[in-house]
Amino acid sequence: MKKIADIQTALEFFQKAATSQAKATEQGDYKTANKNYNEILKAIAFLKNKSAINTLSKLLSNPSIGVRLWAARFLLQINETESIKILTEIANTESIHSLSAETTIEEWLRGTLEF
């Protein structure tokens, strides 16, 4: 990944990595999924450093289930209601991501989800 220079670039990297992570998960390619998860975390670290996590809100309606899943997960502290709504929608699908969404909600409600 090239260096993230600004918030827009961080959002673009986040979208690309979250989409790729979700596709790799669906294909059972854990190495690629893990690599993209690390890229997601890099984008999140940049956004946190710039106090711009809230900019992920514009991604909650993204067509990619991975982008919605990861954006909602990192927005729980800022917009719990909308994030849980998105995660619940994903949890109610037949996709492999439904378990991740369900577990994220459960851990959040228990207070054990780490950021």
C-alpha cells in the first residue's frame, strides 16, 4: 500500500481493502483476507489520527457487504444505532459475513469489542 496522504485517500484504501477482504473470505483465501484486514487497520489508524473516523458514515450504503460491515464495526462508538442497523441487516443474510456481523453486535453489547 502506498502512503496515505489525506482522508479521501484513506477512505479509498479502506473501501478497496474491505471489498477485497470480504471477497477473499468468501473464497476461503485467508492469506489475502488477512492481508487486506491489515490494510483496513492502516486506513483506520490514519482516520483515527486525523479524528476522522466519522467519515466512514458515508460508506454505510456502499454496495460492498465488506465495506458496510467494516465501516459499521468501526462506527459503533460514534453512531451505535445506525451501525447496529447495518450489522443486523448483514447478520440476517445467508452470506458468510452474517456470523461476523452477529458476533460484532454481541461483543459490542457485552462491552468486549476492542477498538
